[in-house]
Amino acid sequence: MSEDVIETDVLIVGCGLSGLTIADRFAREKDMSVLIVEKRNHIGGNVYDEIDENGILVSRYGAHLFHTDSERVWAYVNRFAEWVRWEHKVLAHADGRLVPVPVNITTINALCGTSLRSEDEARAWLDEHQELPVEIRNSEDMALSRVGRRLYERLFRPYTVKQWGKEPAGLDPSVLARIPVRCSFDDRYFSDRYQALPRHGYTEFCRSMLDHPKIRVLLDTDFFEVRDRIRAGLVFYTGPIDRYFGGLPPLEYRSLRFETIRLRNVPFFQPNSVINYPSPDVPYTRIVEYKHFLHQESPHTTIVRETSTDEGEPFYPVPNPENQALYARYKALADREIGVYFAGRLAGYKYYNMDQAILAALELCDRLL
Ligand code: UDP
């Protein structure tokens, strides 16, 4: 970036889904000039994907499965891409076999030695095994109240310890509330009305959101290094909120490490796109084989092992009461900042799904536009 001062109506820090949604609204509805500054060398934030040398569309920051019950968000995303229905399924490796997650009748039968055949039988089994505390205070209570102790110990507790570096008892109930329990044979990961993938990938979808003469993107640009050279009427910050404000202890975020393995002339590595590994004996949490998504064709395959870590780029806020209390102190500072708005997973310290990030950004724009 040159040393000249840049003027823009709207400055957006971060080119992920939240920033892109805000850029779209201000440019397309208000014809205002929008400048997005992005630290990384690509658009799209963590939904960024690209065709790899095996000819397979691979996400650089982990698989992203779009799902929503929001008519508004569904109509909105359809303005920028063609979407193909895709009902995501996940298998977990437990007790030497592959079982469906979320827990359904097949999972219970495989891991608990039952032979349940109907919803009524499954409900009766759950009634007998669920541990219902007076109050659900954390993710352990949440899981025990849904699936009982045996399935909790097999599928949820060890996986969560690897994923978060904490016992489920040290996490808000919301974390394990993400995974439902099903008294049926339904083996879909999500229950939402709309479940789909963009036919040509998320990067193309993001490119289409940016395709407007009033939107400009500066990649490889750290906002904190250039902020003095930008004059903006409005600023939207979507980076980690603790990087914006000094003077308070840092917030806790969880990161992921990705190990990509390209297998030449191997048609498939595993029977499903995602296989979770709850076992503490396996270092990674899951393996994603990307060619399963939208049934991509290639003589080769690409798999990515995900390991959770404390170091590295922030991916997940860590929801528990201590972190929420610290975030509240940051939020109080954010609320006092004039002309600057904070949006997205990292600035709002919220474990948003993609649709929730988009909806929150749309609603922020509704208030301002
Ligand atoms: N989880 C688990 N076992 C599984 C899948 C998920 O214990 O096989 C827990 C784990 O704590 C995880 C949380 O459920 O962080 C939410 O899972 P989700 O798939 O929504 O995580 P994400 O895809 O956002 O990483």
C-alpha cells in the first residue's frame, strides 16, 4: 500500500463472511465506497477453498457445511451463487467401528449392545439412560442429559477434551448442545431446512459478493499497520476483539492445525467425507476427505487431518463463564467506540455458524442503513 491517505465511506477489517455481507449492503444498497483490508493473502476468511493439484476442491481452513433455517439468509446467499443440496453426514470411529454422529438408533445399537428398532424403543432407552440434572450448567450436563453416560464417555467427552483442551464440564452447555440426539435412523448431521454447498465453492461465492465497482479489497494488509492512512466514515472490525483493544488480558481462542495428505491413484481413503476420532489415543480430531463433497471426480484423493491447538490463528472462541466475563469487558470498550462496529465470530466472541454470522451482519446493517 502506498503512503498516500485513502478515503472511503466504509472501511471493513477482514474479508470473511461478516465483512463481505457488510460490504455488499453498503455498496449495493447505498452506493457507498467500501474498502476491505485483509491480513491474509486471499478473500473469504475461513471459508476459503481452492482446487488442489489432485483437481479436488479443498477448504484451507476445514470443511464448511452450510445449513440454515433462516429464509432470509437462504434467499440472501442465493443471490451470489448456485447452491446444491447437500445433507452432511459424519461417522465417528469408536470401539473399533464407524458409527453415525449425532447419536441415532444405529449409534446406540452399535455402542450399547441394544437392538432397538423404533422411535418408541429408542425413546424408552434414552429415558432410562439420560442423566437429568436439576440445572444444565455445562456441556457435560448437556451431553449426559441427552445421551447418557456410556455414549458421552465414548463419543463426546474424549473428543471434546481434544477439541477444546478442556473437560466438557468446563465449557458452556451450548458447545455440546450443537449436537442433537435422534430417536430415529436419521443420520444427517444437521436438521435445518436448507443444507447446501455452493456449486463452485465458497471462494467463488465470496468473489461474487465482492463483484461491485464500489468495493475494493487490499490483501496482505494488516489494519493496525495502515489505520493511520485510511480516512473512513464508518469502520467495521471483524478481527479478534482483543487485538483491537489493549490493556486487558487476552481472550482465549482455540486454533486448528491442518495436515494435508495427497494420495495419488487412490480412489478413496475413507467411506465418508468426515470421520471423527474421539479416541484419546489418536492425536487428531477428524479426517476430512474432500472429494466426497458434491461427488467430485478424480483418480486421486486428498485428505486433511485436523488437530486442535492453543497456538496459531484464532478459530473458535472458547465459550465458558470466565471467557464470557472477560469478553464483556471488551464489549463495554467496544460499545464506547464511536463510528466503529464489531462483527463476526472473532470480534463478537461468538461460536457462530456461517448462517448466523451472515444474519448478524445483515441485522447490524439493517440498524445502520
Ligand atoms: N463433538 C464431540 N464428538 C463428535 C462431534 C462433536 O464431542 O463426534 C463435540 C465437540 O466438543 C465439538 C462440538 O461437539 O467441538 C461441536 O461440534 P461441531 O461439529 O459443531 O464442531 P465444529 O464443526 O464447529 O468444529
